[in-house]
Amino acid sequence: MSTHHTSRGRQNGATARHLNQHDLAARWRMSVRTLERWRSQRQGPPFLRLGGRIAYRLEDIEAFEQAQRQETSAA
């Protein structure tokens, strides 16, 4: 049985994909505790609280990643 926690649903005719905090922590190679701290400090990507669970929409994660992108300057 797979332990992958990406879910798929239908929203406005498009497929919605979500990651839980463990999946996102693994994606970014950081601790779950860091994500928990970011949420309490209102930092990081937007998240959903569904019952007692936390979920992040893939499109919000990708937008957050793009916003963090840094250009290097040529010398």
C-alpha cells in the first residue's frame, strides 16, 4: 500500500493536487517543525486546514517557489 499523500480532486473542471506538511517538508528538504513555525508566523505558502489536517495546494507551492527565486548578477 502506498503512503503517498498527494490527493487529486476536481475543481472547476481542473485537477487539484495537494501535499501534506510531510510531503512538502520532504520536497524542500526541511523539517516539518519549520513549516509549523512558518504557519504560526504567517510565513510560507498559503495552506488549508481541513479538520485537523494541513494541506498545501500544489499551485500555491509553485507560486511561492517562484516568488523566492533569486537571480544571480553577472560580474
